[in-house]
Amino acid sequence: MMARVRYFAGAAEAAGTDEEQLDGATVGDILAAAERAHGDRLTEVLPRCSVLHAGRYVDDHSTPVQAGDTIDVLPPFAGG
């Protein structure tokens, strides 16, 4: 399933893009596709990021993804 992946702040810098379409059946599949597409810089950032699926925080990367879903990748933000 193609999902819209949006990267923010340091994750966008590591990916070299703010947004893209990636294919996968689960959140984990989508993140693995992102790592394959963008290499070591993104691979280093992802473990520190929060991941939202359809606007909700997910920590279970086996969460199913439907066509057109949005995955947000948010690194930790400084400040308050």
C-alpha cells in the first residue's frame, strides 16, 4: 500500500525531503523502505523519532497501513 510519509526537522534533513510516497503493508515496512531509500543518515535518526500513523502515535510497527494513509516522522524537538 502506498502511504504518504512526512518528515519533520532533522528527519527531513536526513531524508533529504519533507514528503514522499512509499510502499508497505505495515508502519515497519514503510520505515524500512524509507531507510533503504535514504541510507545511513536516516537510519541513524529514525530510532530517536516518534512515529504517527493517521495522526496517532504508534510504537507497534506491525500496525497495518492502508493506501493513502499518512505516516509522520518527528524527531525530538528542543525547547518547551
